[in-house]
Amino acid sequence: MFLSPLDEYPIHQAAVPISAPATSDRNFYDRSYFNVLERDGRFMMLTGIGYYPRLGVKDAYVLIRRGDTQTAVRFSDAIDDDRMHQNVNGYRLDVVEPLQELHLTVAETEGVAVDLRWRGRFPAALEHPHLMHTDRRVTLQACRFAQLGTWEGWIDVDGDRLHVDSANSVGNRDRSWGIRPIGEPEPAGRPDTAFGGMWWLYLPLAFDDYQIFLIIQEDPDGHRSLYDCTRRWADGRVEQLDGVRATVHYAPGTRIPTGAHVEMMTRSGDRLKLDVESKLFAPIAFGSGYGGDSSWAHGTWMGGPSAERVSYDLTDPEVMARAPFSLIDHVGRAVCTEPDGSTREGVGLFEHAVIGPHHPSGFHDWTDVLAGVTS
């Protein structure tokens, strides 16, 4: 354990320096995720930075989809004692105003550079605690907040500069910390109850005067282990939405969605309807280090400062055969229909995965692509 500049502040939550998590679990993590979603689907970018104190590693990634190509640059280095200046080699995230404004820069690395400024459109929202476990241990225990906002700046890929502003793009971000599988695989020990699969739907969507947050995780039989749906206004008002029924539409012969239809009930008993269309998608396990990425995992020690670029052809059947084992993020164009029939148009993240069986949707094993759709 070592001291850091943050130890000067009265923010401690345990009888250890800030650099040391209260838990000794090797899988403790603390990281940020962002996306840049071009409203018409010309491009999208996913990016994030994470700290893994028990593994001694920090890393970051930038993932960009344009056309049929998905390109990622990932960075890794040894962790240090300065958490107030988040950086991994050429990747840097500066907090200009907490919970409101951030500045992300990536120095030119293997043809990719970024200079973007984030501003929140709505207050950050604390999500419900997220918990998963096997018979003998916790596999995921996360605290997370999310926020919808806008970006100003540019993304440069091999000299092609993509200009980003509040008129052509939107974005959402989340900050999470806790326990989840990271780094190199652990020794198995006696076999434990295996992961049986999951159905996941996450919709943070921005409209002119409110945002909608929907998060659902179901097990193969349709039991909801995580479930929350709210409408939130810029002035801080929060409306709980209940009775959520979600129908996901899949491209024929795949598990990749083209859209979704969601019905929700307001506190007065009226029904809201939400229709979301995918304008562009990116499997986040293709180069970003998230679960399902066979080439790299967050928290893996790479031997010192490193940066690597990888690219994927999303027209290659062998590449896309891995998509069913990944969360897939989409640029989501949304229409919300009010009980009186009036409509509001919005945009945001449409994130979905059906990994393994999900019997309510008609997926009965890990590989079938039947088109049953209702959750």
C-alpha cells in the first residue's frame, strides 16, 4: 500500500489508503465507459479507462466503427499512485467539473487521435446495485452511475477527421466500481456452477426535455435479476416506470437486433410506448477488452507501457460468428409515444445481448438463432 495525493482529502471509506480497496479480491476494478454516437449512424466510438489496484494494472481503449470496419487501439501500463490525473500512456481523461464536464484526449497512436470535450445534458443517475454470483463466490458486485450528454471536438483515424458536436452526436457514459472478472484467467479449482447465459437490455435515451433509463438483465428462464426503468428531467424530477414489456427485433439468422419495442406504465396507469431503431452497431468485445474479447482482457499485465491497434472486418463471417458472445452497442434512434398519442424523438445507446439460452425469446441453446423476441 502507498499514499497518494487523494489521501490529503477527508474521503476515506476504509482504514487503508485510498490506493488500496477495502476488499482484497483480485477482481476489484474502477473504471469509466463512454460512447460517441453519430445520430445518423455514420460512425460511433466506444472508449474507457480502468484501474485494477489488486492486479497493479491500468488500461484504456478506443474503439471506432466506420462503414464495415471496427478499429480499436488499447493501452496498458503499471498502475501509479496518482488517481487525480487519469492517464494510460497517450490516453488522458481530465475531470474539468465533476459530474458535468470532462476532457478526453488521445495522442496520435498507430493512426488514431482524439480530442473531445464532454458536457452532461442531465444530472448523473445512480443505478441499482448490480450483483451476480455462483455457488461459492461473488462474480459481479458493482456500483454505477450513468449520464447522458454531448461531445464537442474530433476523432482522427488515419488522417480522416470526424468532427463531433452537439448537433450531430449524443453520448452516454457510466462510472462503475466494484468486483467483476478481470485480468488473466484464475485457476478453476473444483468446478463451480457455470455461467448459464443472460439476456440484457440497456437503454439510456435522451429526448429534448427528459431522459429514459431502462436496464433489464434476465437469466435463461426469464427471471429478472436486475430491473429498473425511470424517466428523468433536467430539474431532477424522477418518474418510476413499471410493467415494462420489451420486444427485441433481430436480423434474420442472427442474434443482432435491428430495433426494439418497449411498453411501460406511468404512475397514473397510462402506457408509454418506446420504439428504438438501430442505426449502427459495434460488438464491444471486438478489441475493447470486455468479456468475450479473445484477444485481450481488462487488467491483463502486458509487461509494461504498451499500445496496440487491431481491426475487424464486420463482413467476415468468421469474425461475426463471435458476435453472439458479446454485448453489442448501437446508435439508437428512438420515438416515445405518450398516452395521448403525441410523440417525442430521441437518440442514445441501445445495448443488447442474448448470450446463451433465453427461453422466453426462443433461444434454447448457445448458438441457435430462432426469431422469438419477447421478454
